[in-house]
Amino acid sequence: MNNNIRCFLVLFIALFFAVKSAAQNKKMVVAVDDSYYPYMYGSENNAKGLYVEQIAAIFSRLEVEVEFKALAWKRALQKGDKGAAAVGGIYKNINREQVFDFSQPIFEENLVVFVRKGSAFPFSTLSDLKDHKVGLVYGWSYGSSIDKAREEDIFAVEESNNNAINFKKLIRGRVDCIIVDRIAGAVLIKGMQLGDDVEMLTVPASINQTYLVFSKSYNQKKLMDRFNQALARMQKDGSYKRLVGDFFRKNLPKLTQPDYSY
């Protein structure tokens, strides 16, 4: 074997193993919201929250290394749409089903209606919000049923950048009610010391499951299948229930008594 062929083979083998090593070391990037405590929050390089812990635990079972990015929600969705990242903690709706492949549900949120203390009204369906001005967060999907009611102008909407601003608008009378997840709302009420100023209507406005998604253009159906299988195993062996329970007991010890069974 002459020297030229020998050098070519050495370079080819070195390149092969370099590419293989790079592929093996490539992290799965997952984008989450940066301001939806306690589910997902933090900074770009320091994402935290229940969904971060759930998704990390599932990928750990698959021996897949994950890098989380906590971003403004609109930016997280843009990264997901482009296939630059998976997106965690997302609701399902008709438009998103055209763009993303969805995992099995990782959690379930109860979206409820908060009103000023003493201003409760009968509520059982979204049509009962007619003639009320509802505070929502700009750019958010609230799930198919609320999104549809919103598009059909069943109720008037005033948008803000986040739920904290919506609570301020509520107590100042700028909106009649706001819709927010029960636990996230309870966190804000305690933090903003609004316990004497607001109350929650009993019937949920919507019960939304949350998911991990990959852009269809990302072509990760095999990995999604493995993710779903690992999730199912964790639910079956009880470790998923323990993870959720431990998270709430550690982070919200005296605030809520959520259903740990999911």
C-alpha cells in the first residue's frame, strides 16, 4: 500500500469517528417559556420548572442529553417551527397540529376564571363570559375551545404581556375577569398579596393537556416514539407520579394541594 492510499485511509477513519462522535455528543435542544412559573421559567441558559424536570427525566431514561432554553414564548415557538428546537409545555390546537408532531400528554392544566372578590357570576360554559371583558396574555393559545370562542367574539378581550399585569388590571376594574391556570394563578395571588382581592370561579374554563413537540420538518418520529414509550414506563412504575408530587411539595409546600396522580 503506497503512502498516498495509507494517508487517505487514516484521514477517512479519523473523519468517520469525528463525525460519529459529534453526532453522539449533539444535545437535544428543548425550548420552553421563560415566565410561566411553576411550569417553565428562568433564563436562556438556566431553564427551570416542572416541565423541564419531567422532560429531562424522560430523556434521561433514553440516555439522550438535553439542553433547555427558556425563552419568550413567541421566540420558543419560532425555534420549534423552524426545527431548531423541540418545544415543551405546549397546548394542542388545530393550527399547531399542522406544524408539529405531538408527544403523549406530559401534564394537565386547569384553566380557571378569576374575578374580583364579591364579583362572581354564574359560569359553566364559555358562553357565560358574554358581556364580560376577559384579560388574556398576548400571543398565547388557550387551547382549541377558548381560542375558538375568542375568534368568534363570544367575549371581549383585553390583552397584556403576562398574567401578573392581568391580575393588576382585574383589581383595578379594567377587566371583569381573567383566565389563567389554577396553580400558576395561585402562585401569583400569593406573591402579589391579592388573597383578599380576588376569587376563583369553581368550574374550569378549559382543561388543557400539555405536550412536547417536534416540528414535522425535523423528522423525529422515531425519537418521539421512544419518548412516549419511556413516559408510559414511568407512569406505569410510579416514578412519574413521584416526580410531579416531589416537585410540588418542594416548590409549593403550603400554596396548593394539586392532584399528584397524573
